[in-house]
Amino acid sequence: MTDITVRPYKIEDFDALLEIQKEAFPPPFPEDLLWNRAQIAAHTEAFPAGAMIAEVDGEAAGSATSLIIRYNGKKHTWDDVADEGYIRGSHKPGGDTLYGIDLCVRPKFRGTGVAKALYEARKQLVKSHGLKRYIAGSRIPGYHKYADELTAEEYVEKVKNGELNDEVLTFMLLQGLEIKHVLADYLDDEESCHYGVIVEWQNPEFS
């Protein structure tokens, strides 16, 4: 049985966090989108509870970063929400929504329950903070293979219906998240043709 532990990450974890990201997001994913030391420090200062690292038998396996916002449903980009990765300007402790700006797992630990453990930790964070929902902008890295024949909306609908499998979006749907809408120019991501899909999990305990 895999022993998975999720805990808040600290600046001392930077080297491990960077290694996770490099393995999880190889080229053509832009290297300048990987976390830098100043961003990790900002996460741990602005919202330490939202900065999570998962370890398997003591070895760094995955990470996730979130912040709190007041969600209004308007069109936005990853940079808008993430404050270009620093979150200080966009984290709103009095907000109603946990927004996930990053989640990644080292390839050798995929399929072991690490990502699921990070999502469960996020759901518990939503509950413990009395928030209404969890929101994220999902990548759709499989879309570039179909972009000549399908619109992004058509691709997402086929993934939703199980006709196509997307490495990221399909997994999110399996975690109980629901598709809200598709955003163009959400993120600098060639595989997703720069699209993002807003997905949501509502807190069943919210009143």
C-alpha cells in the first residue's frame, strides 16, 4: 500500500518542487512558467494552507497550489488569477472560492493516488474554510491533436461524454469536478492551443 502524505510546502522544498514541475511539464511546456523561488516564497507567505506537497514514503511526488478568490464567472486568464504566479495581489481571504492554479505529479508516481490525495486535500480545505466551491482552469493537452477538426468546445464535449480521453481534463472529471465553460487565451500552452476549461466542485456543506 502506498503511503501518501500531504503537507504544506515551505521555501526549503523549492528544489524538490522544481524537480516535480520539470518532470511533470516537459517541453514544449514553457520553462518560464515553472515556479521560481520568489513565487514559492510568496505562496507560503500569502496562503500557506493552499501550498501543498505530496510525499510517497518520504519522497516528493507531487504538488498543488491554490488561493482564495471571490468568483464572479467572468472571462479571465491564468495570470489574472495567479497574479503572474505570485498570488499576493489576487488572494482574497474573505472570498468564497478556492482556485487551484497548479497541480502536478512526477511521472513515476502517476497512478499511485498522489493526484487524488491532493484533490481530496483541496476539498477538505474548501470545507474547513467554509468556502462555496473549488474552481480550476484545466489544461487540455490532448486538444492539439484534434484542433484541425474540432473546436475546443467540441473537443471538451467529447471528453465529457467519454468519446475522447484527455490526460488532464478526464482526470479532473473523475474527481467529481464539473465543466463550467471554455476560455480562449487562458494560458501560454501550445498543447492546449492556449485554451483552459473552467471546472468546479461545489462544497456540499456550504450554506
